[in-house]
Amino acid sequence: MIKSIKTLGLFALLFGFFWSCVSLKENALYKEVPNPNDSVFHASSEIYSDYMTSEVWFSKSDPCLSVNTTEAAAYRGELGLHFTWDKNAIGCPWLGFGVGWDNWTGKDLSEIKNTGAIEFYVRMVEGKRGGLPWAVSLEDFSGSQAWLGVSDNAVKGEAITTEWVRVELPLSEFNWDEQEADPSNIKQFIIQFEADGEVFIDEIRIVEYKGGFRKRYPIKVLGPNEFSVDGSMEDPFWSWEAALLKEDEVRLGIEDNQLCIAAKVMDKTPLRNLNVNRDIYNGDALELAFSTEIGVNARRTNYRSTDQHIGIGLGDSIIVWDWREESAISTAQVKTKEVEGGYVVEAKIPFSSLGVTPFSIGELYGLEIAIDHGDGKGRTHQLRWNNPSVDGFHENPSLWGEVISDSKAEVTP
């Protein structure tokens, strides 16, 4: 769906200046609809609302693409956008719609690239579909374009129907590095249309990141006396938000140069693992995979040298294993305790034992958490945090979620 950078850049330049007609209407009665993101997140937050002005263009290619404003398309306010397109019709060229919001001035999104998202509301004129056959772009003033498809991952509901649903495209998911696009000097927002369809769309804007394609966990920066490895569950760290894996809970923190782990696991046969070293996954165990390099491609399918995969084998013997180095981590502190319905594990693992530094404040890293459940004979099943339905995180970092070390961040479900 998304073409090469050269092709996309050429198409955007060729069609980016087919302007739509501007039509202003008298004010009508304001229709207020509750919106979960009412606060202004960025100085250039509003991309489109109500009217098409000289900031808006679209490729004029009737009957391939029709764009107009109508009251029926208003999620809130007076007017919204009505899109009808058919890329499959004979003779239809590249179809695009764009907004050079804020009067075509340069917009600096670099500071919010990891904490912001493009949001809009959409509904079908009739029918139902999972995602939209669109590629959305943010183009900089050099002509480079970062792209992202509008898959069902972006739809904050079960599907797109005739009822309004929110679509969220995290800025961190756009392929900035691959396309060498500059988020600090954005010119315009672009939609490229594929296949066919008819929808209403409204309120295109930039909002604070509240979720997206990947789950995000805010790792807690711990102060003195907030966490001790004793299995008591009485430390303040236990009140921090947990990453949930069904009924199991995992909390992560940083204390100086140590990775802190506090987990409560529901298990009818707790702490059963007869395996040692690299085979500790084949029984009760806790696994963490994470990146330690800033700015690496989250879509990569192979481990980099800076990616980590460690585990804690939870049996009669406690073993902390580094699968990347194929060695035990002897400097780790671990304490387990059986509790009603399962067990608790607390641990501190020095980042220096992995040969890396702690996460930098405010930066995004990849993260996947897995809990292996065993019965004493072997692993019975594995729970995964970000990608519960897809196995293989130990080989494929594109399956991971995200972690950010910022005590003000929010956990996404």
C-alpha cells in the first residue's frame, strides 16, 4: 500500500498543489459531543475542524475522488468532511488529500514524537470495515514523508461502522527514519487513498498519546527506600501501575543502576521449575526482552546487539539468565514467596551486569514481558504482555511493546 520514498515524494509534489474550492457558510447551531482529549496538547494541535480553507487541497479527479463538507460529517461543531473515492475505477490516478495547517508554516513535532498522536473521528455512510485503505503521511519542507497505514490497530473500537469511532495514529509509529523525514519542520498532513469507500471524517488534530499499536509501560524511577527485595509486598513500589498479563501483575522500576522487578503471579502449582540455565523458560519463569538503544526501528524483525533478553527461573533454585550472553547473572538479587493463589517475585538486576546503562528519562524503548507457567514437568503455557496472541518475541522485536522512564506517563491497556 505504501510505495517507495521516491514514488511517494514525487506523487506528493505532483498532486500536492491541486487546491479545493473554499466555501464559507453562516454559523449554525453548535453540536457538542463529549471528547476525551479536550485539552490542547501542542501549539499546532488543530489540523482540520469545520471548514476547508486555503490550507486544504485534494487531487481533483472526478469520479475517482470527491471531497466536500457537510453537517452529516460533523462529529462536533458545524461541518465535517465527506470522502467518496474509487481508486480501482478506470483511469484513476494517485488520489490524495492534504492540509498544510497553521497557514503552511513549519510545525515542530520533534519534542512530541514519542508522546503524541494524530487523532480523528470517522464513521461509515453505510456498512462496516475494520480499518481504512489509507496511508497517512506527515511531509516536511524538504519533501520527505513519514507514513503510516490506517489499520484496525488504529481504530479505538471494534470496527468502523455508521457510529462515530476514534482513530489514533501514534507519531512514534510513523517511519521517520526509513524516509529520512524531519519531524521538526512539518509542512503538511496527507491522506493517500487506495481501494474504494465512502466515509465521514472530522476533528483531525494532534493529541497526547493515550495508546496505540503497542502497549506502553511507564517504568518507575524509584527513590530511596521505595523498594527492597524481601517478598513482602509492603514497599511503596507495589502501589505503582502494573503491566497486566491476564490475572498476573508485573511492575518495573529503576533504582540508580538497577532494574527492579515486582511481580505477583496467580498459579495453582507455584514455583515449579526443574530446569537450569538457558532452559529456565520451560517451567515457572519471568522473562523480559527490551532495547537499550534510543531511536532504533521498532519494526525490526531481528535482534540488534543492544537488545536484551533475560529471565528468572522460579523453582527450588533461582536462576537469572541472560540469553544474549548465554550466561547467568550472579549479581542479581531475587526473593520469592508463596501467597494465596500463587506467588510473588521481587528482584533487582544491575544494568551494568548487562553491559548497558539505565533507560534515559523520556525516551522510548522496546519492551516485552512474558510469564511462563509450569507444572514441574515443563511449561504449560506462556502469557505475553504486548502481543498475547503471537509467539516469537524472543526472536522478533517487532512484537514488543514500549517502555518509557517517566513517572508522569500513563499505562496503556
